Amino acid sequence: MASLVNVGLLHQKGVAPDAIYRFKHRLIMESAYQSLLIKTRADLHGTIAQSIEQSFPDLCETAPSRLAQHFELSGNAARALHYRILAAQRAQKSFANDEALAHIAKGEELVSQLEEGSERIEAELTLTNLQGMTLLSSRGYTNPEVRAAFERAIDLSEKVDNSPELFATIVGLWMYYLIKAEYAQAMEIAQRLLAMAKDSGDPPELLQANYCIGYSSYFQGGIKQSVEAFRVAISHDHDGHDYCQQSPIRDDSRVHAYFMLALSLWLQGAPDDAKKAVEQAVQFAENGDQPYARMWAHYQHTFLCHMRRDFEAMSEQAECMRQIAVQKGFFFFIPLAEFFLATRIEDPEERLQALKENHEMIMEAGARSSVTYMKTVMIDDMIDQGKLDEARELLVETRELIDTRHEELFKSEYLRLEARLLGITEAPEHADKVEELLIQSIRFSREICNAPMALRSALA
């Protein structure tokens, strides 16, 4: 080694035998590497990997991709796959989504080198679940690749006895259908989750399953049923349990359950109870390193503040949501934040244009749940600006969405806006029809226990 240092091929740091040697130039290293026989190279990589495992166990946890590369080049696909999975999990937990997907892709190549059998199925299941989780947080609930990944993972789970991944995988598929506003399928999946949770008796699974039941009812106007389901969900909040493992996002499911309970209680006309549920949800979201839970809490808080017409608080919550989404790569949520922030733009033309642009991005991402409410926000703005033809066109689109998706939660708002648009003409023959529409809006709001929307129509 000393002679190589003397001729300028290597750098030496420290004193032998504890010295560290590095090639002076990458080209020298590549030339030396290529001069080795392929078998010699593979043997050296295997020796290095085994030495790191035995002598530097910390590196196995902090730098698993290094071990993966050495085992790959040694021809040991099984050990390489083990470390690729660890590297993907490490990247996914820190929301380095592109890095995680790159490790998953390399892992899939290694899986194909394994012999058929349970080991291969379990490895593929782990990778597919990781892919679904990573795509869900980076590209949004409604990305077709998310559905494909979770459907594949469910197929694989059913080939493995007592797969611990199955429940969380099915939750991922439920998320896809819920945000696509395919509520019948979402409810069917939620019922399956509830049956599984009852069989296991596991409190975190029971909380998650009842939350899924409540959320599947919520947008269809089942506010009373949602409150009941969310209350059952939080009744399974017990000390000593991990509530971050039964969802593919791996954040605290209690944040979601308490916040949806808060929204449902507020709509039901119980603001004090809703406030307590919000405080509990925020407390869980702030515990530990849970950027996704915090962002989701800010999103639901944004929605609640806008419905309450507390626009200053809404802006604060939306900005917090936007910052986390940008920092962590949760791109699905950026246009959602920008939409609500746009409602505070002072210039009417600029405001409406920003609302349209962000609404279009949300629709392009495949999201359908909640967009009924966003459409009503734009229709109100269009009417305020005298853009009546645009308002009528969007009102028809909103009605079609309500009818096809059975999203009844904000149907009363559609009726109120139809009355408002009709009343703009101030034609005497329309007065009775306007009154009839407002009465329908109030009655429907009361039927589904939506007290704030009934009040809004009454004040109209």
C-alpha cells in the first residue's frame, strides 16, 4: 500500500495498520476495478458486505443501500433484497418518496431472481405495500398506480397465512375509493375491515375500521350515522397501543377519527363538543414526528374554519397545510391549500381565476369527495361578480356530481344557490319558485342533521 501511495495512486489518512486509503481519482479506481476478474469482484463484494454486517452493525441500519449494492454485485439476491427493502422503508419513513420508489424498483428486479415460494411472495408483498404507501403520500389517494399497487398487495396477502400487512393494505384501497367519491365501494371495503377487526379484537384495527365506516357515510349525508361510528371508533382509544400501524400512511389514526368526529358534530349543531374533538385531534397530531398527520389535521381544520366563515383562522390553517405539503412532497394537498387561500384574494377577477385553476388541478388529480363544496364556493363568487352564465353552467355540473356520486352532504347548498341564481332576475313569477327551493334546502338539511347549512338557507 505504501508503494501505491508513493507513486501517487492512493491517498492515505492515518497511520497503518489503522490507515484509510482512497484512490486519488475515480478513473484510477474504475481501471483497477475493471482489471479484476468478474468472479474476483463478486467475491470481494461479498466479503465487504459480510465484514460490514459483522463489524459495523450500525451501518446496516443507517446505510442499508450500501449493503444492498455490495450483495447485488456479489450475486446474493436474497441478502441484497433484504437491504433494498430496509433502504426503501427508511426513505419512506422520512418521506424521501423518489428515493423510496427507486429502491422499490431495484427490489422488484431482485425479487424476480428468487425461486418461487413463500419467501418470494412475502418479499414481493412487502415491496408492493411500500410502493402503495409511497405513491399514496406523494401522488395522492386517487392515482391509478395506488389502486393497482394495493389490489396487487391484497392478492399477494391472501397467499400468505396470517399476513400482518393485509389490514393496512385494504385500508389503502378504501382510501382510494373514498377520495374518488365511489362511496358504495368504499363502504363495502369498510364493512370488510370491520369484520376483520372484530375477528382480531385489536383496538387500533377496531378504531380504524369504525372510522372508515363513519367516513364512508359522511359525504352521503349520513351525519348522524357518522357521529355514531366515529364515537365507536374513539371508544377504542386505549393506552399502550400503537395507532400508527393499521393504515398505509403509518400516521396516528386517532387524528383522523377525532377530526372527522369534530366536523360531523359541528354539522349536527354541537359546536362545543366539536371544539373538544378538534383539540384532541391536534394534540395527537403534534405528538411525535408525524408530518402527514399534522398536514391532514390542518386540511380538515381549514375546511371547518371556511364553513364557519372564520376566514382568518382558515388562512392560517391553509398556509400551514401548504408549507408541510411542499416541504414533504405531499403534492396532492398543495392545490387544496391553494384553493382555500385563493378565497382571500381581494381582486375579484384574480380570486376567481385562482379558484378555477386550483379546482381544475384537484379534479385532474382524480379527487371527487369534497369538490361539491368547492364548486359551491365558486358559484357564490360567480354570482357575486355577475357571471351568471358561468354560475349556471357550474351549477348543472354540481348537480350531476351529486346525482352520480350520491354526495348528499352539500345538496342543500346546491338548492340554495339555485334559488339565489333564480332570484337574481327579480321576476315576480320566480318568487314562489325561489321560496320553494329555499324551503327544500332547509328541509333537506334538517333531514340529514346539517344544522349550519339549514341556517344558511333560512337566512337567505
